[in-house]
Amino acid sequence: MMHRGVLFAGHERRSAWAIPLCGKSKKAQLDSKSNRHASLALARKIKAARDVHQLANMVFAAEAAGGLNVLHLASALHRNATLWKSGSHLQSPQHNLCHFYERLVAENLPSLGARMLANAVWAFAKINHQPKEELLQDMEHALQNCLQEIKPQELAIALWGLVKIGWKPTSQLLHNMTGSMQTHMDMFKPQELVNMMWALGKLKHMPEKSLLRDVERAMHNMLSSFNEQDLSNALWAFGSLQYTPGDALMEGLKSEVRLKMRGFCPQAFSNTIWAFAKLNQAPSWGLLRDLELAAMRQLARFVPQDFSNVLWAFAKLGCAVDWRFMRDMQIGILNQVEKMNSQELANILWAVATLVCNTPPEFIRPLEKQVWIKLEEFNGQEVANSLWAFATLGHMPEPALMRCLERVVHLHVVIFLPQELANILWAFAKLAHRPEEEFLHNVDNRIQVTLKSFIQQELVNALWAFCHFQYKSVTLWRTVCTIESAAFTVEEAVQLYQVQLTGKILEWPYLFPAEVEDTLRRHILNSTVVSQFQLDLYREVVQMGYDAKLEYLTPEGFSLDIYIRFHSTEYAVEADGPTHYASNKDVELGHTRMRNWLLYKLGYTVVSIPYFEWAALLPSQRQMYLATKINPHSRV
């Protein structure tokens, strides 16, 4: 975000700016009319400089001749920032000019008023240059002393400038600046008010509630004067502070966004939709569709963070994304995937998994490759989100990457939060990756430390994963046993029933009581759905003369797709659709392997019919295919 108002422009003749360099008296500079003309001529030349080379030579020559004042240097820095932003820059003169300006400000600091201080900070920010810490501390002190005389515009650019160059003001200065902001609230223009809020959002500094109410009132009164950048930055600021404005302002902001979104730049667009998601303020269906269309028009100009923010926001809001929008987003992401950092990669993976959209393996593989390349940059949440996304998408990464992810988690296990630990365990189990015993032991210890912070779904996922690995977590099991069985979802009931059967088979001493087991079985029975694939398979088996049963409930409480008893052998024929296999390879996922293992241990011969094999058969080939599968002499 750049401040559009330039206080230097149009003020060449103001004496407040014509502060001489130390050692050069004002009288010596202004003792003749020719000197005044020379000073104005130099200012005009500075503004007309075509590139940084020419500008730097001009400034250093004027300094050597003793004809450079603060006005010239301020104008030079402004022109330099414009040229530098356009790509016409030279590192060495840029560096020297910045330090020359630092020295000038430091030498004249006692005589600078509020206006000059604000403009000095603004000038540094415009060229993305952070002065030395000592000078910034002195400037902070000077700003503190002149806050009584500061005007709203000066206050806004001073705070914006400090934050833009990466400097965090002291809490005392922030307190006094927000106090001055509240005093002059009715005097702020839209951009100035938005810049103040943007700076506070960037600092994650939550102001007093009374100030926020005054900001809401002021914004609501001037909302029609907001331009596209003002709207985006205001919403971004509220999102960063996690402060949801009242309905009147929020609805007004949404209306203005819809009216003016065609003028949004990519960053403004991505910040806006990100803010809606951060504040849990789902726009109307019409506004969401307009945002989608606006994004599609801007995709060619998106940078990695824009892709990450937009996808994350749509996923967070739970929006159904148009397939054409998703297709174009995927193409844009793949074009820039090598430029993405760890947060952007993790957010995109999490978003596409959450949106439950068509995500081909060709899209996920380049993301997987970048995760591997940049794994050292990933923090705990990013590792957990990436693993969860791979598992949710059914995408099975290369074994070497899975081992690396395991080592990263093991190394930093003490930093992971409950949700992250549960997601990591669940993902490893779903992706059929069995970690080392020491890893499981240390994760179990970490879970015991944070157990009180786990929610029900996290407890169930973690316990199911441990049982998948045939690892006993006594504390976790006892904790899950305390949950009211009627509160479990169908998915949780399926997981816990597999946990119960695993415990029985392995003769663990900790099992659910009989009444809980009955409740879990009822949950599963009430959720039974017969697929068309399953019906087609059943008809073929019956035509072959087998005594088959559809959706057969075993004495152990297992629901089989098709049950066959032939020559004293009990067969569990399973119509395994896409959810049973990895999306990027024809390999069974962890939950399918666990089902097959349980059925085998219960005495059944498992006959798995993969959907991709069945789909490749002609109708005349199906019974011959089944005859080779259902063999009384084969066991899993």
C-alpha cells in the first residue's frame, strides 16, 4: 500500500522546508536573488530527472557545492522512489543517498516540527529504506514531543511510514498516537483514516473499543468517498485485528465492494476476500459470484500470495467454487509454483482439499515437489496442513518425502498443537505410512500433555490412527471412553468400531463397554448406502450361482458389501470405489488396508474389486474376472 498524497509537491517555497545543511547558515544561502533562483532551478531539475544515475549525480554535485537543502533532498528522495519503483535504480547511489538523508535528518532533528518529521518518515517508507535504529528512536522521541501540534494527515503518514519500513513504535507512542487519532477523528479524510487502521492492523495493535466505535462511525459517514484501495485496506485492517464491525458498516462495505470491484488490483481483490473469510462474513451469493468473475479477469496479474489468499478465503467461507474458476486458478498456480513460499504452498493445499473440487494428480504433484524442496522452511502448522491435505485428497506422496515429514514432526513434536497432532497422525494412517515406534511414543507423550485442549473429533482421529499402527495409547483410550456415545458422528462411530475390533483382536485390556459398542453399531447400520457399483457386482455374483447376501452384517458387527459362503469359506466381496485408493496411484489407502486386515483376522477371505479394474471390463468379461477373484484356496 502506497500513500497517494505527497506533501512535498507544491511546497517548494515554504521556508519551513528550506532548512540548510549543518554548517551552512540560512543567510549564506539566501543572501542573493541568484541563489534563490539557483535553488528553485535545482528543485525543478531534481523533479525532471530521468533515471537514478542522473539523479544521484545531481544530488551529490549539489552537496559538494554547498547548494543542497532539505527541500532538495526530500524532492530527490521522492523522485528517486518513483524511479526506483519503475525499475530504474542503481544500488550504490541509492544506498549512499539514503544514508546522506539519514545524516541530514539526524543533524537537524531538534528543529524539525511535526510536519517535517512526518514527511521524513514518509520519504524513507516510499523507498523501502529503514534508517538506523538510533535515528528511528530519536525520531520516535521527537514525534512524541510534537503530538500536540500534529495534524491528521501528518499523523497518518507518520504511523503508516513507521510501519511500512518495518519499525514497531513503542507502546507509549502508539497509545498517544491513537489518542490523537480519536481527538481528531472528524478531521480525517478517507485515505488518512484507512492508513491509520492499516498500520494498526499491520502491528496487530488492538485499540480501545471506544476508538473502534468512533472509527466505525466515521467510516460509515464517508463510505461513499472510499476508493478501491481504501475499501480493500479497511477490510484488511479489520481482518488483521480480528475485529468485526457492526452490521451497518459491514453491509455498507460489502455494497461498496460490489460497486467498485472492477477497479480492484489483484492485491486489493485478494485482501478483500481474505478479510471476509477472516471475519467469517460470508458475502451474498451474488457478491461471491462477482468476486469469482473479478478474480478470473485478474488472474494473469496474480502473484503467489494472491492465489494463496483467494483460495484460502473461498475454502474458509465454505463456498462452492465454479469449475472454470478453479481450472484457471490451477493453471495460474502451476505457472508460479516455484516462486511460492511454505505458507502459500500449505494454504493452497489446504484450500483445494477443503473445497472438495476436481483436483487432478497433475496439479498436486508439482506442489508436492515444492513441499519437498522447501520443507526446511515449513512451520508446524504448515506441515500439519500439508499432510492433512495430501490425506484428504487421497494423494500419496513419495515414501522419501513421507519419511522426511516424519523426521520434521519428530524433531519439533513439542511445538505442535492438539489439532495439528491429530491431523498428522490421521494423515499418516490414511496414507498408509507407519512411523517409527519412538515417533509414536513421543507423539503420545505430547498428546497427554495437551489432552485437555483436544476436541472430540481430534481425540477420535488420534485414537483411530494409533490403532491403525497397532499402538496402545491408554490415556487416549480412557479419555474417549468418557465421551457420551450418542454424541459420535457416523464417521467417528465407524472409526471407533474399528478401534474396538482391533482391541479385541490384539487382546488389549482397554475396550469400550458393551452398551457403547451397541451404540456404535447402530450408528453404522443407520448410515448404510448401496452404490450402483455394488449392485452391479451383486447381480453378477448371483448370476454365477453363488449364494450371496447384499450388505451383510457379520456377527462381529461388520457390514460387508457382499457376503458369500462357498465350500466352508466365508468371502467378503468389497466393491472398492475411488475413495479406497490413492488418487495418484492404484494403491489402497490406509483405512482400506485396516478394513482388510480386520476382516482377515475375523476369518474372512477378502475379495477386493477395484473400481478401475471393473470399469475396464466388457459386460461379457465380468463373470470370468470374478471367477478368478473368488477362489476358495486364496486368502488375503
